[in-house]
Amino acid sequence: NQDKYDIMAELSSDTKAKYAAWHGYAYFIEKHNGPLFMIDALFRHWHEFDWLVWTDVDVLVTNAGQLLEDIVSQADSSQHVILSRDWGDVQLAPSVTFIRTSEEGHAFLQRWASEIEQQESKNEMLALRDGMQAKQAPEMQYVKYVSQQLINPYVNLVLKHEDGYNQSSPEHNTAHAFWKEGNLFVHIVDCISKCPEVLDAACCNGIAALYHSVFKKSLKSLIEEQREHSAPHQQQQQAPVSLDNWRLPFSVELCQA
């Protein structure tokens, strides 16, 4: 199953790496190497940052202009984890998880790890839902819930020609929030993991490529905007054009392209 993710993983990682580079965020890639790989990855960088953000491999950035700080700012000082819920605001969705590197955030991760190990399928989402949430774990008081639309919207493509891939599928059930232009992320949930029963990998990767192009468009817009704002300043620094220095404007433009 891991091989199926190669193309989607590359497209997803490209959006995240470029997004991080543009805003000056750190970005790390973690490979699946056991049931606690997500928890281990977060702990590995625990003392390096104030907040950490986890995104699954099938989550792509689609809006290069939105800041992570816009989401983090929604948590008050008593809230150390930011999650969304799907299935009509009922089920916890950890595919995109924000966590403060605080004592309370650490306690939340430790409890989550314990529930994953106790859970038969070793599934992170089930450990939250059937473990921490069902047991009313005290660490759940640290969670700030935001809308699914904000951090975990599903694809808004309706592929009616594919058997099973319709309004009854997880991505198109009306209980979910769907991606809209301007959303920071898109989650192509269950597409690769359930192929070829529903869609084949090529179709899933094509969906990822579509949203990858949305991200590229948004990043290109930011780059062009930055160039427009810096252009007057650059022109002031340039020497007047004469027969001796006519190449200067061209060299400046080429070096900054």
C-alpha cells in the first residue's frame, strides 16, 4: 500500500515544503515506521518550536497566503491542541493536528500514545474517539475544536461515474465540509487507502495533481505581488540607461527572475 502513495506524497510534500519556505516555517518529512510514528515524530521536535503541526500524507496545502498563526491564534492559553471534527461535527479528525509544545500538550500526546497501544488496530483516530473521548480523558480539556472547513476539508469533486464514489462515500457524504477556494488545506481522504475498490491510484493522484495546481497558482500570485511591490524600489536603484550601460536593466531583471 505504501507504493500507492508515492505520487500523492510527492505532490503533497511539494506544497508543504514550498509553503514552509515562503513563510519561514520548518518542515520535516516522517516515514511510517510503526503505530506511534506520528507521536514519535512530534516528540522528536518537541523542544525546537512553540507549536507543531502534523498533516497526513493525503493532505495538501492549497492556499500559500494563509498563515498558520491565523489558526493558532484561535486557541487561548488553556488550549494546547487544535483539532477538527467530521461526520457532522461528531468524530475527531486528527489528519491535521496542531499541538502546543507545553506540559499540557505533552500530557495529551502521552495519553494519546497509550490509547493507540491499547487499541487493537493501532489507529490514531480510533484511539482518540474510542479511547480518550469515550473515556472522557482529562487531557481532552486541552483541545480547541475548530471547524472542519478551516483545517481539514474534503475534496469537492463529485465523480459520479465511479461506482461507490458518490454521496455515500466518506469524501462526499453531506455530513462533511468540502474544500472551497481559499482554504489552507485539502484532505483527499481514503482515496489511496481504498483503491482499487473505489478509485484507482491514477485517479487519486490526478485529484492530488489538481489541488497541487491550485497551490502553485496561489504561490505564483504571491510571488508576482511581491515583485510588483519591490519594483519601484528596484527602479530607483538602477542607473540611467545610456549607450554604455544599456545591458544593466536586462541583467537586473534576469538575476531577480
